[in-house]
Amino acid sequence: MVAEHAGVSVPTVSRVLNSPERVREETKQKVLDVVRTLGFYPNENARRLRTQEVQAIGVIVPQIRDFFFSEIYKGMSEAAETAGVQIFLHDALQRQERLYEGFPLLKSKGCNGIILVSAYVSRDFETLISRAGIPVVLALTESETGAIPAFKVDDVQASFDAVAHLITRGHRRIGIISGPDEDPTAGRNRLQGYQAALRHYDIPLDPSLIAYGAFRFEHGYEGMSQLLLRQGDEPLTAVYAVSDEMAVGAARCLYDRGMRVPEDVSVVGFDNIRLASLVTPTLTTVAQPFEEIGSEAVVTLLDMIRKNSTEQQKGTRYLPHRIVTRESTRFYAYDSS
């Protein structure tokens, strides 16, 4: 109907509604004028079925303001654009019920598959996902059984390497600002990597040098405050925070107490978000390949959609991390006298 009234083809109408940048301004305005006149706002599912030109995927994130999201989304959007696919976002706003609601909501919008970012998938959650009847891929997380394809770094090994970076530079009193202990992915695994590194280098584990937070700046600040209060007669010389945002909070806490990074305390973060290279001093950190993770998740999901399978691929694929050395760490020499 719109095509007939506007004097254009049906594919042209589809391009105006889905990829307006590909249509001349004059043609676009003609089609949009008809759309407004007729009150024509097509249902996403119906439009996809009619034209077979629109294919969409959904992305669910626990909270869209997370610093890492823009970086993983870049990889997703580039892969989706290459494939001619739209992306619909659903922000769960850190609420579990909104996280669950995202699956039927995105499916109702015509999404052919969904990428779930950074939310741990327990067995019960996995059952809910399977009932959604739509292909799902995980990014920056994994499922408890490994039945859902997932892309992330090996958090245990990455944390081991972060702490080893400090140990091989002479540090022995190393604190950690960990994620929540009940978090089975980033929290628990990164703490295990810290503990494994201490064992490997025969350094006793001191529980007083472990603080917990929820990955935010304020949690890093508070965690650093706790570590300074508990350090006793032998002060810590380094701290590893399991997110860059917490690492920046820890550095600010040290600054407010008249301490210098790295002269008094070396600081290592995790993620390598853009902020890590902008703060002073610049932050040594574990770099996650966010763009590659996002791209791989999209490519895998599209492959599952094309093969009409929710179980085409299983298991977690660990992508390589790396340590980025910047100004916030230094070599430390103990006084043996």
C-alpha cells in the first residue's frame, strides 16, 4: 500500500524503513510522508516475513552504562552491518526480572536470535532460555553446563597473569579488590587466579589483603580503604583490582590519602577499557579483546540462525587476553637488611 501511494517499489519502502541512509533524501521523504498519512507502522515480524530482507538480532545487557559495553558493541555492530542485520538492545537495568523479560520481548520485535552479555547462566536460567525457542549466544560469560555457545577470556588465567606481572617485578604484599564472591564468573574466577598465582610463587595467602566490590569506581575506592586499614606492620606494595573502574577508584583512594601510584603502591586493573589509557598515571591492565568477542558472538549466532538450530554449537571459546603495561606499576625492591 505504501509503495503504491508513494510511487516506488516495495524494496525501496523496506530500505526507507530499515536502512534510510541507503535511500535518496527526496525518495525517503516521499515514502515517510505516505507512512505518516496512512498511519502505517508495520509489525517487525510481519515485515520480515513479507520482504525477507530484514533480519534482526537482540542483545541483552545487565546495564548499558557499563564502560565495556561500547567496546564490545562496536564488534557486534560491525559484524551485524557486514551481514546486513539489525541489532535491538535491551537494558536489564541490573534487575533480574528485566533480564528474563528481554527474551520474549526481543523475540516479539522480530529478532531471530539473542546475544546475552555478562550475565551468568545457571542451570535454571538455561532452562528458561531453552524455553524461549530462539538461538542464544553468550558474551563475556558462560553457562553452568556449557550447553550454550559462549565467548570470553579465561578469567582464572588472566588473573594469574595479572598477579604474576606484579610478583615478577618484586612485589610480595599484593592486595586484591575482587568481584562479589557469589559471582561465579568474573568474581570467583578472578579471585581464584589471584590465589593460584600466590601459590605458584610460594607466597602465603593473607585473607586480610582481600576486599570485595561490585566492579564500580566507588567499590574500588572502598575496597582500597579496607585494604589500607588491614595491612598491618608490613604494608602492601601493590593491588590488583578485577575491573579497570575499580582500579581507578583504588588509585583515587590512594591519592586522597597522600599516597602515590606507583611509587607507594602499584595498581593493576582488568578490561583495558578506554579510560585505562586516559587516567593519570595510565593504568596497567588485563586487556580483553572486546571487539573480537562481540564479532565472534554475532557471527556464531547468525550461523545458528541460518542452520535453524538452537544447539548448533556448544561450549565456551576462550579468546586470548594480554597484559598491557603502563605507568601504574613499577619494580619493587625489598629491603633485606
